[in-house]
Amino acid sequence: MKKIAILASGNGSNAEEIIKHFSSSQKAEVNIIASNKKEAYVLERAKNHNITHFAFTRQEMDAGVLEDTFVQRKIDLVVLAGFLLKIPEGLIKAYPEKIINVHPALLPKHGGKGMYGMKVHQAVKDRGDKETGITIHYVNEKYDDGRIIFQESVAVEEGDDAVQIANKVHALEYKYFPKVIESLL
């Protein structure tokens, strides 16, 4: 059985979809969920599903708590699901091409430091993009720069606001992210 670790900073709606997808899988399981915010709802989701979970500080992350924990638990794939901190070099070295992220835009558009969540969807609206979507990519030392694994697009209608765009993108994330994770395992 392959083991998945999820890193998230907030609500955890993508984490919930991943948990549901693998809940009856014979191939993989969500083994642990960790957050850099102790009040993040994703930790409550983990608790509700009886998944080991913990919060950590940036200092603990930089000191290697994630790689130590994940190596000890024999994690096969690290999944970023709304995780907002830059991944430390030690974790990238411990898990080369075994850390993936979903970005709520079609990279290379609207990526980089500070481009997450509604900021991305507002940028799509402000620039008048006719389409947006998701990019699932490997994580490297730079924000949103790793090799692309999968992209899917959706049309942006003239009257769409950032919230409507976000809803369309979330639907793509929920549909495709768990499937891509499974294909990588």
C-alpha cells in the first residue's frame, strides 16, 4: 500500500477529495496530513477521517521535521493541497520528483510567489483571459516552476467574476487531482 502525505494551509477541500478518492483504495492511502497553521480546518478533516495529523511552525519545517516524519512513516508521495509555504530544500532532496502541487491556473501564467487562491482568479479576470484551469506539477526549489504533469482548462465567460472563476477551477481540481495522484503511484 502506497502512502500519501498531504500538506495544506487552510480549509482542505482538495485534501477532502483526495481522502474520499483513496478511502476504499487497495493501492494507496492518505497516511498523514500536516499544516503550517494550527487552526487550519484541514486538520479537523484529518481528525474526522482518523488520519494522523499535526501542525508545525516554519522553524520546525526548516529544521527538517517534515522530511524526518515522512521518511519515518515511509511516505511515497507528498501532495501540496493549498499549502502556501515554499518547500525547504531538504524535503525536495529527500523526495525528488515525489512532491506535487496543484496550481489554480494554467502555468506559466499567474504563477510565482504570492500567486495563490483568489489572487490567481482575480488576475485571470483582470487580464481578460479567455480560459483558465489547473496545473499539476512537480515541486522544485522555485514557486510554480517544476515540470508539468497535467493541465486541464475551462472557459472564462465575459461575465464571470473571480468567485465564479474559482468555482470552475475548484471543480477541475476535485475531478482531476485525485486521479493524477493515483496515476503517479
